[in-house]
Amino acid sequence: MSERLSNRPPETGALFARDRSWHPPAFTPGYKTSVLRSPQKALLSLDGTLSEITGPVFGHNILGELDDDLIHNFAKPGESAIGPRIVVYGRLLDERGAGVPGALIEFWQANAGGRYRHKKEGYIAALDPNFGGCGRTITGEDGSYAFRTVQPGPYPWPNGPNDWRPAHIHFSVFGHGFAQRLITQMYFEGDPMIWKCPIVRTIPDRAAIEQLIAALDMEATIPMDARAYKFDIVLRGRRSTMFENRLEGN
Amino acid sequence: MAQALNRLKESPSQTAGPYVHIGLTPNFCDITGVYDDDLGRVMVNDKTSGERITMAMRVLDGTGTPLRDALIEIWQADAHGLYPSPSERRGAADPNFQGWGRQATDMDTGLCTFETIKPGRVPFKDGRLMAPHINIWIVARGINLGLNTRLYFSDEETANAEDPVLARIEHKVRIPTLMAERKGGTYTFDIHLQGEQETVFFDI
Ligand SMILES: [Fe+2]
């Protein structure tokens, strides 16, 4: 796990303060489950110690050959998942615009009918015997990543009497520091369901919501195979250490 | 007008939702054959140095009901106070210790158990030693942005008394919300999302 994946020197600066007004607040009554699960007292601000600026790093040795191919990683040999075939690609960046290399990204989603493979799932849409719904990859030297999947379907969920989630893919992202840890969701360009969703609407700023909408990219499609969606993800940046801890003469 | 700083905004968070297990602990939710094992399930092996401990955690909502669909990740130093991270410049951490663990809360009881070692002390930014602690990150359905807190050990009274982070908690009555209680080799730690005993959460 301590395997170094980049030639860049390790980053030891503290992270930029998190802009909490850009994120959803904890208490969002339109999303009912948040009501009893939202802390109500002020958070204790802590400028990063070693405990926050360090974080786990994962080596490519954890990855299996099909981890980045949800069309095939649960399918029987010679078969594949049903649904519109897509490639999702993009870059993992930090707030300074620099690519984040060697970072683990995990993703999960419903199948093309909007059904999750989970025992707590009650939607009547059919399971696809060839679709599990999970995948993962590690970013390249410039922060780039890509995976293949099928476009998930929208699904109803118990909140209001008739709430539906827009089609989405869940993302879990590691940076290089534990305080960069982030979970978010990717939506699809042009989906009218996005703006009706109580979970999307926990985000106060329209521009912040648009940051989670992947763009259709016909130039990146694989002809006669899969369309492509571009989704960049941004993690918190780090303060530069260029004038810190530098010995005389260095 | 001045020059633009050209900074990007962090991607806004969205809840991990009720099916977080599919992505992060697929074997736990019976999606087998994709990954050999769930990442972060095992933190130690028989060569890991340090005192073996078990941590039994729960996350409780505003009614005191344990969450049965939460996911907890922990990050901690090794027995000598070193993190297994490229950003750790003070020395090499124990190669037999993972430092990072991930567990889902039990779907019936809400209990979440980590088998690990007691961490050593890590310096604060000014060089003073922090008390042994474990960094915790909690996500679940209904949690819009992952919650950060710390677990301290109630039997480390001397170290806790001089810990520079605990010292910053204005209302001292809230410090016990960060203390795990020891019973034999097991520490229990209840995280209260709301209410009189609301755990101190951090903006880190
Ligand atoms: Fe979902």
C-alpha cells in the first residue's frame, strides 16, 4: 500500500480549507433521511496535522483485469451486461488544476433498468444476471482515468410520494490525504430528471450541480461500440510547501 | 480587475446512499467474484508490531437508533506513530500494517468491528505529541458530506490531558464524546450524529 506511483515529490502541505457553502449542508429536509442524520453543533476546525494530510495509497496490484469494465466483470464468459454501452473518462484534478496521479477511484451504479444488485433494494425492475454494478481504477500520471459500463437507468425511491433519481453513477475518490476523501455522484448531460431530484437539490448552487454533470463526447466514442461521457473530478488542493521547511542552501 | 487565480472548485459531495456496499464492500453485500476481498477489511497480520485491539463502533441517529447502512473508514499511525503514506517524511512505517481500514455497519445490529493495533503518538504541527488517536470518516444514506471525527482512548489519561486537539474543544463536557471505553481487549465507541451527546465532528 505504500508503493509510490508518481515521480512527483510527496506532497506535505496542508489542504485548502473546504468551501462548505459549495457542498450540500448536513440538514436538508427535502431529503428526509438527512433530518435525523445531520449533526447540529458547529464543527471543530482543525488545520491539517499529519493525521489529515497523510492518507492511504493503493498500488496497481489490487486491480484485476476487468475491474474497470462493468460490462464484463460480473458477466458469464462470453456474455455481457445489457444496456447502452458507454465509456466514462476524465481527469482527477486538485483545486490548483494539477492532475492527481495514483489515486483510487471506485464506482457503483444500478443496471440499465435502474435496479441495484442489493438485498435492501425493492424496485420491481429486473436484475441483469450479467451485471454486478461495481468497478474501480487508479489514475494515471496526469490524473486521467476511464472505465466501461452501461448507462444506468433512473429509479424511484421512498422520499416524497413520487421521487425518482436521475440516472447516475456513484464515485468514491481518494486523494493523497485522508482529508481529501470524497464521495459524489455523476449525472448525464441533458437529463431532465436532474433538476427534480431532492438529493441533487441538497446542493445549493446551480454551478456546483453542473460540475457533477458529465458531458457527452462524441469525439471519444468507440465507433459501433460505445458512446463516451467526460467527467472530471476535483479534490481539495494543497498549500504549496515551496517556502516551508527549506534548509539553507537548498 | 486583477489576474484570475485560476483555481477550481472541489467537486460537491453527494450522499453515498443506501447501496454504498456495492461499490466499497461488494463481497459484504454478496457481490462475489469481482474483487478477491473487500478493500480495507484486514489491517494487520501476524507480524504487525503493537498491541492488538478490537474496536467496536456504532453510529447512532437523532433517535438513538444505530445506522445499519453506514460505512466507516479509519486511518491511523502504526505502533511507532508513523503513517504508511508517501507524505510521511519522518521514517518508514511498519510494512505489516495497513493503517487504513474500511467496514460496513452490520445490516441487523449496526455494529462495526475493526481489528487493529493501538497507534503510537504523532506530533502536532508545533512538535507537541498528540495522544494516540484514530481518524474516522463516516458516510451513509442521509449524510450529504462525509463526517470526520477522531477516536481517542479513555485509558490514555496523561496523553489525552496534553493533547493539543482535545485542548481546542471549548466545551469540555463534549470531550468524552471522542473517548472509546475499554473492556478487555475491546474498545467500544458510539458516534452520535445528533442530540445531547452529539459527537464532536471536525472540519479538517
Ligand atoms: Fe444510487
